[in-house]
Amino acid sequence: MNKPRLAVSFSGGRTSAVMTKLLVEKHRDTHDISVTFANTGQEHEATLEFVDRCDKEFGFNVVWLEAEIDMTKGVGVRHRIVDFTDASRDGRPFREYIAKYGIPNVGSPQCTSRLKEEVMDSYRHRQLGWPRGSYKTAIGIRHDEEHRASVRAKESGFIYPLIDLGYTKEKVIEEVRSWGFDLKLPGEHYGNCVWCWKKSLRKLLTVAKHSPEQFAFPARMEKKFSSFKAKNGERFFFRGNRSAQDILRLSKEPFEEFTDKYAPVSDEDPLDYGVGCGESCEIGSDERYGINIETEDWI
């Protein structure tokens, strides 16, 4: 009899790593398991190192993937298999995505689905021969961040083992501490794509204040593509149609910086919109952005 199929989306964060370890240890003999990591080319180097270390320590058999963008209209995103050594660090997948689809932001929030979800789907369908709907996809979201789960989880076959098991941030950290190695980000506001537009403004300003070089890539993309597919005027990455230069400028003004222990006083503070975005970017999250382009209301 054919074994049940389980696709594991390893995003590179601690929560995702704990989930992957639990699933591989429990199901390696009973399921066909595919563990994939989709690299956008703008992940922090510490994330790449963490994925590689987890793979070697726990035998995840991670397949590293990147988006292969065909500029032909109507041809979807496909995958390219890479590894830790030759994975992009210069944003190649992201740049090619933007050249075809335009700059992603709250009004056009497809970067996670294009650069991660569709890439992994392509690998499973074309490489493994897994028809869509023939497997479940495990995603690393904790019990205390259940609000981040996809609103289309059932029809997409998404499952959230750590939600079901009651794992909180504290429990994840406790587990990782027992491993003898850790994700060495300067802070959770640096994970995954360091300058991700989905992060709160407070997180972005904190990154920009201490690591302004991280905004060189989005600044280049905006300089070249801000008018591409823009409906009205120019299209920039960040909430409020702010540009990378706007973020750098604002980071020089006084504000309370984000730390891993920071707790927003109010979720209505404009600096904390998007505060739910943590150390990783999980598939199935794009539909939570751009619900109302005019007011930028969030669900």
C-alpha cells in the first residue's frame, strides 16, 4: 500500500524547525515525507545556516528550492533545486519575480505565494509526481499565533501540528535550547526576508537604524520598477506606499525600537501594524494582506 504523503514547509524559523523535527521523527517510517525550504534570495544568512544545520543534525533531507520565473505571459512559477552553497544571496528569485509581476505590497501581496508556495507546489507536482490534493502540507505556526493560519487551510490541505499540540513561543524556545545550537539572528525582526514589507513599521525602522544596508535591494528594485504595473503613480513596497528611502529616513527620527521582548501598547499604533509577522514567513499568509487597499484594514 502507498504511504500517506506529507509535505513539510520548513521556513527557516525556530517554530518551523521544531515542527519539522517532530514530524520527521514521528512519521519517517509511516509517511512519504517531503521537506522543502524555498529561498527568496533575501533571507538572512543566519536563516540559511540554521536550515543547513537542522538538516545535518536531524536528517530532514531538506530540498532547497528557488523560484524559476518564465517571463512568458500565462506561464506559472516553477522551481529550481539549489543547496546551501549555491542558494541565492543577491535576490535573484525576488528580482525575477518583480520583473514579471511588479513590486509586492499591501495592494499586490503575492510574494509569499509566488516565491514559496508555488515553488514548492511545482517541485512536488513536477519532481515527485504528487498530484495536487494527494498530500497534506504542514506549516509551522504556533498555538499562540493561531490568527496567522490561512483562511483557506481546509481547501488547500494545510495543517498546523503545533497549533494542535498547543506549542507556544516559550515551548518552542525551550525545545531549541536543548539542541545545542540556535538560529543566530540579531533579533526576530531580522527573519526571514530581512526588509519584508509585511513586518510592522517598528520592526522595519529598527532594522533600518542598525543595518541600513539591508534596504539596498528594495531601493534598487523601486528605482527600476516603481512605475511597472503601477495603477496610480508609483508603486513602492512598504505600508502607506512608503519607499525604502522613506524607511531609511524615518529610522533616523526618534522612535521606540523593537526588541524580541517588545509588546505593543496598542495594536492600533501605526508602528505596530503587522506585528504578528515573526521570525519567519509562512505559506498561506498572503491573503491576510491588502484586504482593503484604501484603509489598509487587516483581518
